[in-house]
Amino acid sequence: MEKIVEIAGIPIDNVTYNDVLELVDRLVHSDQQAQFVTVNPEMLLRASCDQAFSTVLRHATLRTPDGVGVLWAAHYLKKPKPLSSFFSRLQWLSSLFSIFLDPNRIQEPLRERVTGTDLMKRIVEGSQTHPWTLFLLGATDGVGEQAMRNLSLAYPQAKFVGSFSGSPKPDDEDEIIRRIHLAQPTILFVAYGSPAQEYWIRRNLTRLPSVRVAIGVGGAFDFHAGQILRAPYWMQKAGLEWAWRLCREPRRIGRIWNAAIAFPRLVYWEKHVSHR
């Protein structure tokens, strides 16, 4: 079984939630620092034309497949190349339809979708029985605090040590670093959205000696704070979470276009054009 699958020049780790939690525990008990990135199609699309962002992703300690599109891309890229352009396009279209018709088929070679929202919840749950202390950085004012309150109700023994909205601007970094120093967390969740959160962690992780794991989690605080409703589970499993978000937030149409149209075209180009 492959441990890493490369998509658009970015290595994606073939891990499950349990694998990530085991790694978190090892890191917390070590003297190492790690940056985790939950990679979605939009991030891979950006990395394909942004060398600085590509470098950040490639140098992260762990890159999990966040998004059914990432699972699909890994599955599609491993298929044998047809001999003609007609059958190449047919293979591409049929593999895209398999996302909806038989989503279990695309869980190979990547075994599981590991999202920022669900990974955060599982780490919070794990902190009840492990010496993991948690700090929430980012989102808008009050959202991190509400997310922390809601998660504390669900997991009463979770070890939160603080939250702060701040901003990803370099001018605010010293104040943020000061607050995190006082709290001494071992795990830092950063919710500034991509790519700001990945750049922030890359710049500042070494300035936070207590932090062993820093993870960019995008809109996870909004979900856990109850600001945004998650798609029903069956829609998540069927790869239709994007449709749910689009119906509730039509302004996301540009991002949906990138994930549903531009990204599959990039993957097709990578398989049939870039390696000729």
C-alpha cells in the first residue's frame, strides 16, 4: 500500500483519522514540531500556479486528503492511460461520475477523507484521555470562544487552554505569539482560511516552543460554533457537500467552480498532457 500519492506535484499522505491521532500523540511526547495541512482541491489548484504555496505544502509534516475531489484525483491518476484521446476523455468522465454513483470505488489508493473539521473534533475528543492541550487561533471575534464552549459541552474533559481571533497579518504576530506563550498549548488549531493559515504556521511555528502540532482547519471553528450547518452525513459520503454549501452560500460559486470544474481539468491535464 502506497504511503504517499502525488497530485499536481503535491505529496498527499495515505492516512486515516486513527493514523493521524497516533501521530499526534507521538509528536506531543517528542521534541519535534509539525505542521499538518488538510489539503482540498482548491489548495492543489492554487499550488499548481503558486510556487511559494506549493513549497509550503510540500514541506509540511503531514498532508491529509480533505475533500472527495482529492480521493477522486488519486484514484483517477492511478488508472492506466487509454490509447486514444477519445477513450481518455471517456475514462475521465466515467471516473467523475463514480464519485456520485459509487463513492467507495474512489477510496483507493487513498483510504479515507480526513477533513479539518472532523480531525479537529477527534483531536478535541482525544484530549480528554491524552495530555494534549488545545488553543484555537483565528476566525472572527467570538467564534473561537463559541466553538470552544460547544466542544466543551460535547467533550467535558477536553483540555482547552485558550482562544484568540487575531489576524494573519504579520503586524499582529507578536501579540498572538505572546498570548500563545502564556497558554502553553501542545496543539494549535489555526482558522484563517487557506492559504493565510498555512503561511502563518510556516512563519511562526518555531516561535512557539510548546506547540508540537499546528493544523490549519479553515472554517472548522464556524461549524463547531454553530455558525454554519454541516451537510447531512449522506451528502458528505456521496461527495455532495459542495452542493449543500452552494445552496446555503451562493457567493461561494467561484470556489465551487474551482473545485468541481477547474480542478478535474487540471488533473486530466496532469495525466494526459504534462507527462508526454
